Amino acid sequence: MRETHELKIISVYFGAVKDGRKTFEVRKNDRDYKVGDILLLEEIFGTGDVYNSKTRDSIEVVITYIYSGELCKEGYVILGIKKV
């Protein structure tokens, strides 16, 4: 069953996803991501360790591929994504 995951993403990366330059996400694997799941990426602003000011912009992408091999930090995955 396809799930939707609501996630925050900082502005610089959000813009790259929105215009098609960034086709992947590196995320902690704490949500049991599956190919076909939807990520609702909500743009946020912030600096340093404070990233909590949401903008009104968001984008939906679908997970097309999941990599969790030796190149990933323990507990993280690289998600191949495509705009819906």
C-alpha cells in the first residue's frame, strides 16, 4: 500500500527538486520507505541548527528507487525520486 510521508526540506534543496536538478533524497530510514511511496516535501527556511520556518510551498515526489548499501551512513537511505 502506498504511503505519503510529510517531510521538511530546506530551501536550497527544495528549489533543486522543484526545477528537476535534484532527483534523490538522503534520509534517515525511520519511516519504512518503499518504492511507490509519496514524499510531500515542505519547504522551510533556516540557518545553523534552526530550521523551523515553513514557507507555503511544497511538492510531491514519488520514490522510484531505494539504496541502502555500503555507501550510506548506518541507518540512512538514498531515495531516487521523481516529481508527481
